[in-house]
Amino acid sequence: MAIISGTSGFNIPANSANAAQVNAKSTRKKANTEKSVSAASTDKASITGTRAAAIKSVAAASMSGAEEVPGLFKLLKKDDKVFFSIKADQLNKPFFFSANISKSIGEKRLVGSELGSSQLAEFRRIGDQVQLVAIHTENFAEPGTPQAKFVSEDYADSLIASAPANTSKDDDGEVLVDASTLLFTDIPGYQNRLHRAYGTSFNLDTKNTHFTQVDNSERQTSFGVQAHYQAPSNPALVRNLPSTTPVGASVLTEFRYNFLKLPDTPMAPRLADDRIGHFVTTRKDYTGDVGDGKVRYVNRWRLEKKDPDAPMSEPVKPITYWIASDVPEKYRESVKAGIEEWNKAFAAIGFKNAIEVKQQSATDTFDTLDASHASVNWYTAADVGSAVGPSHVDPRSGEILDADIRMADVFGRSAQKLFTDLPTSTKKTEEGDGHDHAHSHGDHACDYLAHAGNEQFFAGSLLEARGDGEGAQKLANAYIKDVVMHEVGHTLGLRHNFRGSTVFTPEQLQDAEFTKENGLGSTVMDYHPFNLAGAGEKQGEFVMSTLGAYDYLAIKYAYEQLDNKTEQTSLSDIAVQTTTNPLLAYESDEAADASDPGVNRFDLGSDPLAFAEKQVKLGRELWDRAQTQTLADGESYQQLTSSFSSGLNKVAGAARFMARYIGGVTVRRDRAGTGNPVHEPVPAEKQREALKLITETMFQADSFQFQPDFVSRLAKDRFETWGDQNIHVGQSVLRVQSNALESLLDPDVAQRLIDNPEKVAEGTPTFKLSELYETVQNTIWSELGAKADISQARRDLQREYLEGVSPLLASDSRAPGEARSLMRYLTTQLKKQIDTSLDGEMSLERRAHLDDCSQTLARALKREV
């Protein structure tokens, strides 16, 4: 195997599959190193007499009698002082640096157990300063080429922190650096996060910042730092303050700074393939001028067989996960089972016990947020609940170096609190991450548990309403294993696969023996709802209890030991299966909120439209049972409120699934040779079926009906609610209807309906935009033709319709011209109907409503801006 020398001694093995993947910036690095060494030599030579003696005396006086702590970087400790003792040959030598958050505030996504930023970094001495520098690694070129020179000139490194350089008392070439000067700075950027969260500019108070823990080993030097952030004392400069700290203006948080030795030899990278889902490390090679130069490496752990020739072998070093001591004891077995389930996929490619699980005990003093312990941690927060599976990688090769799964305590109590406190929180409830964060895939994380908590609460409420309290109690541990499997998958390098939930029929899903063997879908990397049986149906497994077929394939692609000469061919043979075998189909986040109705979060079964219809029935079943439920004397009415809100969320999510069919386009990751179109419009009849379901579910006069004695008993938490105590059922329902209407009137939907005939053969039936607009308008305004009275709920919906269509009529609308002309014609006809309906006897409410709507339409139709 050839060795290609890279930057600062980086060596990446080259083979036929990745010969172009040169980790190189050595021209720049060599120049920087030479500059630094030269500068250091010049500075040392220039420091004479009093100045040199002063520097020596500062170090000697302050650290005389200090304890030496050997490790990656030797440390000198005395009282509350800690100094790095950096050898000359450790300057300009890269290591891995990460800044994690061990403790935080517990609201606004400022939580503990959080992986922060990470970089390749190095210490550089520049005159009297030692700099901690983050090294640019994304862009590179082959050493010695002109490209390497201009890359080094155009892509800068970054300064993380710096501190004065002191020579050691023995003047042996080592440099002493005050660790507090270096690390008592805002390296994690927490001031900006606090400002974004509260609008108030907090300042780091270094006088009240201190080390909480210092750990040193041959492989890692790690510091725990408690940092104090202080809000301004001037009230005019304060907008909001944390609600979870005893004093809102004072925040004590804790960071974990890690200096980790890099592998002596970088792992051989494995090229990614867009037909199968892995997180990737992207670099750009400027050496050649063919293509865009980008190379994408699969993020994966270094896993090698002890016996490369054996069909089954233990690894040289297993992937080890620690269950943190903060994980509640009653959940630890479920967490362990969720981690170890992945050993099945590794066994299928010849690894025995590839993953091992260890429990952190009271005598294990390490912080799981250091860079040496992959872990599962528990946390709680006042306003969020999520599970995330982020990881840190070596940017030279995509090797995963650290991963820390963070799971919120949202099971049971917290999930119930979510619905009790937010009874009208229905707007885009299950719309996934879009991601605001925590679902940021650039950080290899996801928000599974935030949505899963909603699912768990609905399932538990429905089972209890059915009288199956024992079934409801079993859900938590089963779901923990499911969520842990999902998050461990992320930390093994796997992305979401939102096609995985649509591979099995409803009959297969009701067969518990089938799903124990095959799962509820093809992958645990989907977001699965609870597999709830409808009335009269056989109940199968509630959650994913094992890996799916796609999970085995994705692990095989990333981790199978392959011959260098045939690696690329073997990888292509694995990836093509996702386009030829429907059981292995793949699609991820970028399509989950787009046009494909088969790519959703929290759908289940081979017919997502039928699933959506079933969800509406389940939501209404919960309402029906709640409306006839007899509470025990003294029991709180908040339970009814939770059932109302949970059911409404379920119906809202179902409407979203239905709306995806209108203008829907199936999108595939196929390449030439499969014979499949990349973009295939949903058949016209399926779109009509979906529209019929939406109008019946959302826009009929009897779509939402609740008994008065039920509505009058809906209650908020009186300890935490001020002001109006009413639950405004009509407004909650209207928000759900508004979301559905907004989806149907989306200009992007209109454009797809206009474009779709271009993608099918001449004569193929198509669903037209005019049919969509006309059906929706006629349904919402059905009372006009019959001269029937118009209820309050219908009047609200009709006003919402006018608010939704008015922007489409404006000349500056982003809607296609065809959509504007159709909507202008239909609303002109609607105004005529309304004006005609104003004749004759009617209630004052109806007359006022119709007159107002007529005037609103008149203004909208005249709008030309």
C-alpha cells in the first residue's frame, strides 16, 4: 500500500479507490512551521538580560514546587494554578481539540451533555505568545504543486485562544503557558448563544471562572471549566433573562476542553455514495481541474479485524459506549439493549462483538464529555425534549473519534406536561426539524425524541382510554430501546432514511412475529409512530424492536473489510441495491419536507394515505372516549385537555400526510441503468383521493364537533397559567384547518401541478390545478348555494380562506401566473355568489359576515401591487 505524505506529517494510505484523496496543505504548513521555528529562534535570541530573567523568574516563582502531571501535554499544578509545559517538538504539531458543554441552563436549547465544536489544532509560538490555532482542513492540494500554494494563500486558519509564553525554570526548551489565560475565554461562543436566546448581552466573568477538574493521560489532556456569565447591571441593556437560574442575571455553566492525540496514521478514507445514507466529511481537492474537486468520506469508526482472513473475528479495538451514571437505573437495560442490537449488523460482515457497552460507576471519575468516551447521557430541560446523536470526526479521513448521545427525560411525566401546558400547540406540530437545531445534520444530530414524546403520549392516552393501562406502562422501556437504536445509528455514521417506514403492508405490521424478525420498517433510522391497531384490528408490536434490512446494508457499506483493488466496485454494488430493491430504498431529510408523499416523518405502512386516514380515526377515537370518560372524584380536568390536544395533533399530522399527495412527485436516487424515472408524478386518481380525504376531514361543516359539557371542562394548569383560563377550542381547530389550507395553496404545489404533465407520456391522466382550487373553494363555501345558516366555525374558516387566497391575487405574488389567473377567476365568481346570497332574510351575523367577505374580496381583486 502506497503512502502519500500530507500536511504536518499527516499520512493517508492511498489505493485505487481514493488515490485522489490527498490530505495536503504541506506547502503552507511547512512554510508556517519554518516561520514559527524561525520566529521562535529569533525571539529567543533577542530576549537577553533583564527581560529573559524576568520571564524565567515569573514561571519559577509562580510554579515553584508545583506538582507535575504527566500526559499528552505535561501539566504543572499548584493550588488553583495550572500551566501547560509544552515541549519544543509539540509546537506546530496537530492534535484534536473539542469544546463540549457539561452543564448548562436547561431551557432554550441551552442544555448539558452537549457536544460542541471540534477542530484539528496546534500550538504555535509567535514571539512572546503561544497561540492555540484551528487548522484549515477542508480545502487542499497535492504537496509541491502550484495549487497547494494558492490554497494556502486563500484559506486561512483561525485563532482559538492565546496566552503569554514563559520559559521553564530549567530552560530545557519547554514553554510554560498559563492554562487559565488560555481557557478562561469564550471558546464555545456561549456569549452569542445567550444573546440569541435572551436578547441580552452576557459577559464572561473571568474572576469567577475556575477549573473543576483536570485529567491527563498519554492520549488526552482534558479540563473542566466552570464559567460565569453575567448580564449587564444597567436594566436598559437587559431584554430577557433565564428563568431556570436562581438569579437570572448570573449563569454558571461548565465546559469540557479536550486535547486529544491524533491517530499516528490517519484511517484510510472510504468514499461516500449518495444512494445510501451516511454522514460525510467533505473536502475539496484543487490538484486537478476535472469536476468540482469535492471528495466525500463516510464518517465511521476505525474498525479492523484482529484476524483479517477469518470469516468471523473480534476487532482490534471495539467501539465502546459508556452508559453515563446519570441514566436512571430502570432504563439502563433498555439503553444497553439498544446499543448492543447493532452487533447483529456487524456480525453479518464478520465482526464478533464489534460494540461493547460499559456502565459508568461511582468510582469512574472521568467526564463522559471528554473526547475519549463515547457515551449515552440523560438530561432534562424546562422547555425542550430531544434525543441527539452527534459525533466528532477526524477531518482528514472521516474517522469518528468521539460521540455522545443525549436523551431527554420526556417519558411519561414530561410528555404529559407538554400537552397539558400547550393545549393549542398545533401549528406544524410534526413538521420535523426543518430543522432548527438540534436537528441540524451538519452537526450529525436529530430531534427524534421531541417528536417521539408526542407519539408516546398519544399512544399511552389511547391505550388507557381503551382500558389497557398495562400496555401503556410497557411503552416507555420499549420506546427507549427504539430511540437508543436510532441515535446509536447516527453515532455509527448513518443518516435518516425516511423511506424505511413504508415497506410493509398493514397486515405484516399486525403480525408481531414478523416484525420481531424484520422490524416495523426497513430501518431504525426512520421516525416511526407507534404501531397502534384500529378498532377491531389485531395489535402487533408497538415499536421497532430490531434492526431492519437497510441498516445491515448501510453498516456493510461503511465497515466491511474490502480489498483495496476492488473496493470502489464493491461499494457500488452495495449502493445500487437501494435503487433496485424496494425493501432497501433510501431517502433522507432533504426530501422529508418536499414533494414526495412517500418520504415522511412518523408515517407507517406501504400506503401513507391509508395510514393518514387511520390516524384521523385514532385521533377521533381518543376524543370520543374522552368525551364519555368518567373521572374519579377529585381528579383534574387537565387530563381531558391533554386528550383533546393530543388528538388534535394527531389529526393535524394526518392532514399533512394527505396534502403531500397534491402535486406530489416521487423522487428517486436512481442512476442510469435501472429504467426508473428520477421524478414521477403521483397518479391523478391518488391525488383526487387525497384531496377528498382532506376536504372531508378538514373542511366539512361536521369535520370537528365536540360536546358542550366536554368543552366546558377543558382546563389549564392553574399553578402556571395567568390571565385567560379558557381553552379556545374553535381557535385551536382553526389553526389546524389553516395549516391544511396553507399546504394546498402553497405556490410550490401549484408549480408542480403545472409542471407534472411534462413528466408523463401524452394521454396520461393528470390532476389539474383548476380542480384543486375549485374543489377547495366549493367545499369551504358550501352554504352559499343552499342558503343555509353559517356557523361560527364555518365563518372563521371562510375568513381564513380569503386571507389565504388574497396574496395569490397580487401581481407581486410568487405564485405562478397560471395560479393567479385561476384564483382571480374563481374568487370573482365567489364574490358574485356572496353578493347574491345577501338577498333575503338571514341572521345579522350571516349578513355581516358575507358583507365583510364581499368587501375583502373586492379589495383583493383590485390589488395590483
